[in-house]
Amino acid sequence: MDDFELELKHDFIAEALMNLEEAEQAFMELETSTHPSELLNKIFRLAHNLKGGSRAVGFPDVAEFTHQLENLVLKLKEGQIALSPQNVTTLLKSNDRLMQMLSGLKDNLDAHFNNADLIAEIQVWLDPSGAPVAVHAELEVSVEFQAPLVEDAAAPSSQDARFEVESFFSGDMDEVVALAGAPVVVAEPEPVAQLRPDPVKLAPAPAAKTHGSDKDKDELVRVSLSKIENLNNYVGELIILQSVLQQQSADTKNPLLHASIHQISKLSKEIQALSMSLRMFPIKPVFQKINRVVRDTAQAVKKEVVFETQGEELEVDKSVIDHLGDPLVHILRNAVDHGLESSSEDRVRAGKSAKGNVTLKAFNEGNQLVVEVRDDGKGIDPNIIREKAVQKGVIKTAAGMSDQDAIMLIFHPGFSTKSETSEISGRGVGMDVVKTNIEEIGGRVTVESVVGVGSTFRIVIPLSLAVLDGLIVAANNDTFVVPLNQIQETLNLARMKVSYIEGVGDCIELRGAVIPIYSLADRLRKGASSRASESLKDKVALLVKTKHCMMGIAVDDVVSTQQIVVKPLGEDIRKQKGWLGSCILGDGRPTLIVNMTELFESDVTLKDWKENVAA
């Protein structure tokens, strides 16, 4: 197998896998769409192209299986078979099988597969009587890519042939073969022995037409993730050097030098933004896969579920997407199996709709991605969690344990409230994986639940851990960096009236709102209260918005703003809340990046705020 044919096969597999992901979403929409004919036409085209393409590159098992699937889709499209959840399940299983085959071929191009079980299931739909299904005979096309037999000035070059052949994913095979200038072996299926026709020499294809408008179109190219990561690393080093130059030139009076450094700073920002965008991918494919998980889980536990997604258009770092899929699968399965009531009757008796509601929502909060999974089920009963935890030996005693701490025990390895294991849950694995996977990428997961109302799982992870704009602040003779997008504004507290409120501490009034003030220096002192016990005179307050309220964080001084390259933390610090990473400042000194919203989230609770301020 030459390099050209090898690359062609791998390109086909990559393209086909993407098409199958698109097909899965179309299958999922069949059950709820008011215009299923449009979806079936789309699915039929995808199956037809996949069948032709797989034969062209020499994957007969894929081609034969797709041919059977195509027959089923055709009968559904023509209305000979009525759409039902049952045959949609067969379609989804077929899509899964195709993805398994193509994934196997990615590792071994000579792999073969036995699909007799699923082909038999498709045959039942094609003919419930069990009689053999007659399908139209098809030509078997074998393409050999080689140079034309006769020298011809008009013959396309190998590069031209490659360009045209690679377009087979959305073109007709006859046209592709003609454009490639390849000999074709055509044979009818042979019920009895017969001679194969000699190879046919096709006339060389005319030169490809050029279109002026094509120059203005974006072209997609595949670039390995390692190259993008190297680019981001180099850009990060460039930004550090730019910061060093900027700081070292502060005492010079050379206008040309300052102008040049300013221009370098501008260009490095633009390059950084462009390089970062190369790592950003839509979260939509993850959500589409989760849609399938919810459907299959609901069928397995015999529950009716209305599933809604929000925020599919968000783009996040590729590494984040890679780590997000598995945790969401476990959380969604948990929501459908554990969260929702056992039956529609139970829901109606509780005054709810017969069908359970599950929502998957993604949105940006500062420089972080927030993903929430919400269900309107029976909620998590902390008393049951405490009882099960003691029974299973997870804890020795539940005395003095708060409701929130009890709920978080569901993330303990081996913990499950299910008395019987099933295909979906009850084995004590899953939720601990969620917590571990999220924390590995610097994120965290929390749960809010009300018995009889429902539960919300909230995952918070950094959008990217590469480069960010930071505010350099001084506190207690130390220097820290705060992400600029966490700060609403800065205030000189020397000009503000500070009042003390019992149960909250020092507060200021700003534009009609009462804002509590906390000290960064006090918070970072081990065992000290973070309330502003020290004098606030000559301090600067950074206004930070949390989910409960706006609060001010007092620091000694604001030094400057700087674009920084985020470096990972050591294992010991990574486990502590309140740190995003570390970085190198323009003067070459290392420092820590503070996550203000996480560092102070426990300092003012919603209960305290309502009782002591809002009232």
C-alpha cells in the first residue's frame, strides 16, 4: 500500500467519523421532528456516500453493512415503514456499529467485522415475515490509483488526482473515478462463473475549472494538537519577554523604544488571541452525545424525560472538552436514574408534570466555563445519605454533619444509595470519577438539592489555562495576580464611608447597594478571619461579583496590569481552593494567580446575606 492510498484511507475514516456524529444527531431528532422527511433525506445521503466511499477505499465490511442500513432508511423515507422509537433505536445501534468499525479500522486498516446480528435486526424491519429481502444488484467498483497507461499532456497530475479523489465524500463515484484517471474493474454479482471484463482505460479528465470566488472562501486544514500546543507555548514565552522589556524600559526616555515595545505588545496580544482560538472548539458535539445518553438511560429505566440543552454555541479549550464528556455522562445518568421519580404517577401525585425534566446548560462566568445539570426530581435526602454512608462504612458517625457535607458524600468512591445493581447504576462507581476528572483540570463540582424539588450539579472549570490578562496587586508585602475579568471595578477606600454590620463585618454603600469588604491579606493568613479586621485606610477595594452578592476585596495597592502566561501548580497547592495557577512577572519573579470568587465563596453565605443585609 503506497503512501497516497494509505493517506486516502485515513482521511476517509476521519471524515466518515465526523459524518456519523452528525448522523447520530439527525437520528435523535427523528422522534421529535415535525418534518422527519428532511432528516431522512439527509441520513440517506450520508449513508449512500459512506457506502460508496467505503467501497472505493477498500473497506467491504463497512460498505456491506451501510448498504443494509441504506435499505432501511430508504423504506422509512418512502413511508413503507412507519417511524417508531423501536426502529430509531435500531438506527442508533447501526450508527454505533459503524463508528466502532471505523475506529477499529483507524488502528488496523485490514480489520474485518462480523455484523450478522445487527444485519438480522435490520432484516426484521425490512421484512417482518422473515423472508429473504430482495435488494437491487449493485456494481462492485474496484479503483486502483496509478499513472495513466498512455502519456498525455492533458492528464491530471497526482496532486490533481488526489484533490479530486478526496472529494468523494460528497461526490458521485463515477465522476471521482473519471477525474482520478484511474482504471476501473466492473463486475456484476456472479451467481454462476463468468469472465470479468478487462480493465477499462478512461479518457483523461479535463483540467479542473477555477472559480474566482473560491479564493475568498475559508479552507479547512487539519493540524495536530501538539503543533498548536507548541505554538501556544512559544507565544507564552514571547509575552513574558515582552513584559520584561516593558518593565525594564520604564526608566528610559527613548521614544522610539517605547513606541516599538508598545507595538510589540499589541502584536503579541493579537498573535496570542489567534493562537488561543486554534484550541477552541464548540461544546455542541459533547451536548449531542449527551442527548443520546439521556435517551438510552430513560428507555432503560422506563421513564419519560424531556431533555433541554442551552449554551451549545460556546467554544472552550480542546483539553477541557476531552475531560468534560465522561463526567457529564455520569451526572446525566444519575439525574435520570436517581434524580427523577420512579414513575409518572409519583410525579403527578407530587404536583409535577408526568414527564421528568432535565436541563443541561453551559455559560461563561468570567474566565471560567460553568456547566449545570438540573433535574426537577425528588432531590437528594441528606438523611438517607448519612444513613447509607454509616452502613457502608464510608463514615463512622454522621453526628454534627451538615446537610451539604452529607450530600457531597455521593462523590466518595464506592458510595451508592442503590440496593440493587443494574446496567445503569448501583455499583458505587461513577460520581467519584466525576470529581476526579474535573479536579484534574483545575475545576470543581458542587451540588445543590432540595428534597421534593430537584437537584443541580454545577461544574466550574477554566475556559483555558494558557494566557490571561491579570491585575497585579500587593497584599501584606506579597504580590499576587488577579484575573482582570473577575474584577468589576476598583475603589479607593480612603474616599468611602465604611460601616460595620453585625454578622457581616465592614461594609460600604455604593450606588444604593451594601457591599461587604474582606481582606486578601487576612484571608491568606492561615487560621485568620478574612473579614477586614485591619484598618481600611489607604486600601484599595477590588469589586468582585459572586453568585450571592457583590463584595469588595481589600488590597494594599494595585501595581499594574499585565498579560500573563499561566503555569500549572504543584500537587500540594493544586488541591487548595482559591488558586488558578502560577506565572512569571515582568521582573522575572514567580507569583500565584488568585481565584477571588472561589477564595471568598464561603465567607458570606446566602443565609447571612439575607438576614443581616438584605433585611
